[in-house]
Amino acid sequence: MRRTAIPGLVVLAILRLPSLMEPHWYTDEAGYVNVARELLAGKVLYLQTWNNKPPLMLWTIALEVKLFASSEIGLHVLTFISGAVTVAAIVWAASRLYTPRRALVAGVIAAVILGLPIVDAELALPESLLIAPSSWAGAILLVHILRGDPNGTPRRIPRWPLAAGVLMAAAIAYQQTAVAETSAFFLALLLARKVLRRDAFLFLGTVVAITLVWLITAIATAGAGKVGFALAGFYVDYTRKTLPTSAAGGVAHFALALAATALIAAGAIASRRRDRVDWVLVLWAGATLVVTAVAGQPYPHFLAPAVAPLTLLVAGLNTPSPNWFRSGSRRSLAGPGLQGAGLVIAILMAKVAGLDWMPIQPSATNSHTLSGYYGGAVAAVFDPTWRTTWLDDFDYRVAGDAHVAAWITAHGLSGATAVVWSYDAWVYALANLQVDMPTPPIYNDEVLLGYGGPVEQYVAAERPVLIVVDSEAQALFPEIGTLLAGGEYVAKYASTPDTVWVRADRVAQLP
């Protein structure tokens, strides 16, 4: 297995090299880093600092921040490790399900998909981290579903369901949508001929027990209402915004997702006696894709959890002979047919996630291209001037945020209380500012406090030393203009798109 995994790991490492040069640019990373900073400062998650992700995601980022401060390299080393662990899981499973050659091919396929930035797997996002434990959980279950437990007896408690349960509990603690994969694995274990029902419930019980521990702890510290809104309620409006505006369209959206789920599950039931585990892979892949389909969001990283099952499915494909079709009974073909139909529906619906860093031409909504990513990275190594241009191509706020952070630091304002009125909260971390808001990204403060005025009133009451305003965010949420026009703050520095406003009583103290 070690030799079989090496090509994939080498490919992953080579493709990820430019990620170690990326600037601070992705807004969700900024949100996680700044909440992590607040956690390290002693604030209580969901009560004194807010995010809509489970605790393990935020505490993993907190560990990275503790070790490497706000380094983008540190974040991307973290996701490289997660990607490498995922590739190893895929190779390990493929080497036991198929041949060594197919395992090698599976590792390379996964490495290419996860190494390229097309699904943003290099960014420190929940999906980029949960793929490691979920892929290993799936690998362990696949092997035991195919081979059974040779030592299993009703009197002996096996360790593999416990291990898989711990891994899936970790995945859920990174992103709550991993509940879908857990459900798919549980159904597969119930259907598997060579696995005892006891083992299925042992797996599920382990997941539930660990999840309840952190969930009860969070409720005890922050309250059931706040935890419930963060992990579930927030997503109601979040998903509603992407649904068709008509009632019929909304019903059709969920009906299609439900149909895909039903077809895949029915096909699994019909295929449960097959010697191959393709039906389990389709069940696993379908669970991840239906989640992406239901969300309806244009975020490529939502596709990352589907890489492991789809890669294993492709690596195990065999071209059926005409005799197979002639000799196969309708019953034997029903399962694959149902699952295939369901998977096609799920894939077509999940297409909305799209791809980042388009392979050839930029689109109307995405100017990133792979040629710009890799070609620009190579040029940036040898040409410092081009490096600046390459970094600025990631996001229009990269240069402005860096200049503003440098100005704040140079004028002795690091550590000051601040509000960054922007979708991008990187300035907090880059300038070591205190977050004076319930949550760093201003668009989520609007969700928590209310639209059209309450956030500005909150800022006015807090009287932060600094207000850093992004012109685009001000156009979307203009109420901050009321406070800035009142004379209590003075504009002291600007670097497109940011303007730094300093509280008037501190202006005279600036060097």
C-alpha cells in the first residue's frame, strides 16, 4: 500500500505548491481565523463569539493560529495534511477492493482533484478538513462490508465499528452535514450480508454518543437557542435565498432531491446481495451530492466530500460484456439502474456548486483560471513585480487589506478595538485588532442583529477605536454612514477598497 500511495501523494504535493504562496484572500478562512482568535482569548463559542460551524472546525483553526499565528501557509499546510490523509484512505481501500494498479490510479485521480484548486480543497474550510476522517471511515466500512469480520462473534465487540464511528463523529464536528454520510453508512451496514446488525448499531451509537458530548457541552455554555440557531436555524434562510422564488419551484427542488435519495436507497436495498461494493459507493456519493444539491449554493468546496466515493467508484469500473447483459436477470439489473438514475439526478442538481479556477476560460462570475494560478505562481517566484500582480488577482481586497494592516501597525494601533465593515475580515487578524462585533464578517452581524440599522447602533454603542470600511460592503449595508457622518470618527487612511476611520479622541495621539 505504501508504494501504491506514493504517486498520488507526490502529485498532490506538486499541485499544492502554489497554495503555499496564496495571500490572505478567502473570506470564510478569515471568519474562522478570527473566531479562533476569540476562542483563544477566552470567549465562549456561540455566546460571546459566533460562527455557524461545529466546535472541532473552529478549535482546529485555533490550534493552527496558536502555532502559526494568522499564517496563510499554516492554514494550507493543514489542508495539505488533510488531503494527503484522504488520498491514503482512498488508496488503502482501493488496494483491498481492487488491484494494486487500480489503487494507484485511484490515488492519482484523487490527488489531481484535491491538488488542483478547482474544488478549493487547499483552503481551510470544513469540507477540506472533514474529508480526511470521513474518507477513512468509509474505507474501513467498505472493506468490512465486502469481506466481513472473520473474527466476529456475538460475544466479541469489534474495534472497527468503533473506529469508524469516532471518525464520522469527528467529521460531523467539522461540518454538521456529515450526518448525511453517517446515515448512508449506517444503512449500508444494516443491508450488508457479512456484517452483524450489532456492528451497525455500534457504529451509530459511537457517532451519537460523541456528538452528544460536544453538543450538550455547547448548550450548557451558550444555551440551546444560540446553539440551535448556529448549527441549524441559520441555514433555513441561507438555503431559502437560493431556492426558486415560486412555491412550485421550491417543492420541485426538494422533490427532486428526495427522489434522488429514494432511488439511491432503493437501489442499495436491491443490490445488497452483490459481491461488489459499488452500491455502497453510490450510497456514499449520493449522500454527499444530495446535500450539495439541497443547499443550492455556488461553492465548489461543497463537492470535496464526494471525491473519495466517486474516485473509488470510477477506479473499480469494469466494462460489462454483452453476455453479462443477456445473462443478467431483471432483478440483478434493477439495483444498479435505480442507483444510477438517482446518482445522475444528484449530480445534475449538485452542478450548481460549480468549479473554481476554471481549466481554460474564465466565466462571467469567475475570473480565476488554472493557467493563471500555476503559470502566475511560477512567474511570481522569479519576478517580485509579477508576484504582486498575481496576489492581487485572487481578490480585489488583497492589496488594500495588506496596506491598511501595515498602516494600523505602523501607527501603534495594533491591539485596538475595531469594527471591520466588510465581507472580508482579514484586517482583524493581520493587524491584531480586537473584534468588537458578535461575529467578524459584517454580513453575519446583519443576520444576528438585524438589517438596516441595528448593526450601526451596536457599533455606535461599542465606540471602537477603529472602523475599517470596505466601499463595497458600505454600498450593501450603508447604515454605517450615519455614524461616520456624525463627527466622532475621522478618515485617516485609504487603500482601495478600504478606508480607516479613527475615533476623534485618538487622532491626536497618532504618531
